[in-house]
Amino acid sequence: MFNIIGRRSWYFIFSTLIIIPGTLALVLFGLRLGIDFTGGSLLEVRLNGDPAPDQVQSVVAARGYREAGVVTTTDPAGRVSYLIRMRTIETGAMREVWGALNTQFGSPSTEPDRFESVGPAVGRETARGAIFAVGAASVTILLYLWYAFRQVPKPWRYGACAVFALVHDAFLVLGLWAIFGRVLGLEVDALFVTALLTVVGFSVHDTIVVFDRVRENVGRFPGETFERVVNFSVNQTLDRSLITGLTSMFTLTALLFLGGPTIRNFVLVLLVGLISGTYSSIFNASCLLVTWENGDFGRLWRRVIGRGAEPVAVPA
């Protein structure tokens, strides 16, 4: 039997280290928001000869859209697509831009690969809805687990630890996308929010399986310490958690490399969140529950307060 709970300090340190870069990226760069949140139009095209983005931008600017930005993406087959983001335009104006690009460079397709247009008011409403959805899901999960585990002592701690694990997973994904947005140009859109909520659901689902086994074993082994009961419960569910996570990861990896470019960002969010959710359910939520029960947080806080209250010796 693995002593997972006994090494909980290492897992907390590891989680902190992988979250710090994303936190810094969120503070310094923020998320690269798509038109679903900011409003505007997005035109995706393929052009012959793979011209440089600044060449494409100059053609678009000549049509009166000097604020337009151009980024490129490459699919597994090596085909380059150009994502042109500009202020909100109608279909007729899009046709003019597409015609100018086709005349200048030519294209292997007869139509643009994608055209989306969202007004700024709709974008603001989408942003508010996304924040509300994540917050409402967290509160609902906390209350539900508090009620579901009401037969064990301090049931609200189970809900709080599960919410901490899902916040860990969501924050990790957000931090990575702040980095990816800066380095790779990946944007946060409505599909990103959908994937993030799916990650939250998976994280809580896996955590509940572990906690439910803890609830059973607390009554089954009344003479054992809480730490030993939780460690035994985690080991009992370890195979199930890893097998479930790995089979889902294999499927998502296949979709990532073989699926179309329109779902690649969505699948990547799910894959990263799935890995993080499997990790946090085993190594964070249960360890946090034991740390809380043992009073480690209180001892650490008293040590910090006591150390800060020590008088400073002044040399004579």
C-alpha cells in the first residue's frame, strides 16, 4: 500500500510550483480573449504560397480595416490557416475582404473556412455568464457535498476540499492559457468555457469517488486514525481513478491529433484539465482533508504569528 497521504507536503509543493508560472502570466499578460467575449469578427482562410502574416494584414488594411490582427495556425497535415480578427463587419464586407485576399494570393478553397461575428454587447454578456456559471457550480457542489456527507463528522470540509481541488484544476487551465495565449496565440472563447465546466465536473466526480470510500471506511474502522483511513481509501480507489483517467486521455489525445482545427483548442483544454483533475483528486483533495483534520493549518499559522511576534534583538 502506497503511503500517499504521508507525503502530502511534497504534493502541495508540486501543485504550488506548477501554478506559479500561470499565475504570473495571468497577472502580467491576462487571457487572450476571443470575439465571443470582446465582440468583433473573425475570418479564417487558407491562402496559396503561405504568405507572411504582415502581408495578409496589409491587404486587409488596404480595405479599411487597419486595426485587424492576423495570426496563423497549422493543422497536423501542415496546412496553414490565417485567422483575421477585426471589428464587427457584415457578410458583404467579409466578401470584399475575402475577394481581395483571393485576388492577391489565391486560395485552395472556394469559400472562407470560417466566419464569425459577435457584437460587443453579446461579448460582455457571455463573459458575465461564464463567470457566473463557474461560481454557481462551485457553490452548488459545496452545498451538495455538505448535505451528502452529513453522516460523517464535519461534512462541510469534504465539500470545501472538493471545491479547492476543482479551483486548483480551473486555475491551472487558466494559467496555462494565459501562457499559451502569449506564446501560441490561443484564444479563450465560448468552447473554452464549455470545456472548463466539463473539467470542473470531472474533477468533482473523481473526488467524490475517493471521499465516498473515506466515508465508508470511517465507519468500518472506528479505531484507526483518520490519516490511515484516508490513505487506505485512496489506495482502494487508485486503480479506478488512473484507469478512468488514462482511457479518457487516450481518446482525447487521438482527437487532438486527428480531429479538425476547430475543436483542437476545446480538446486541449479537456486533456489538460483531465490530467490535472486526476492528479488533484488523488494527491490534493484527500491530502487537504487530512491536513485540515490534523490541525496542520492552525499549527502553521500559530508558528508564523509567533515568529512574527518575536522581539527583535537590538545590538548594544
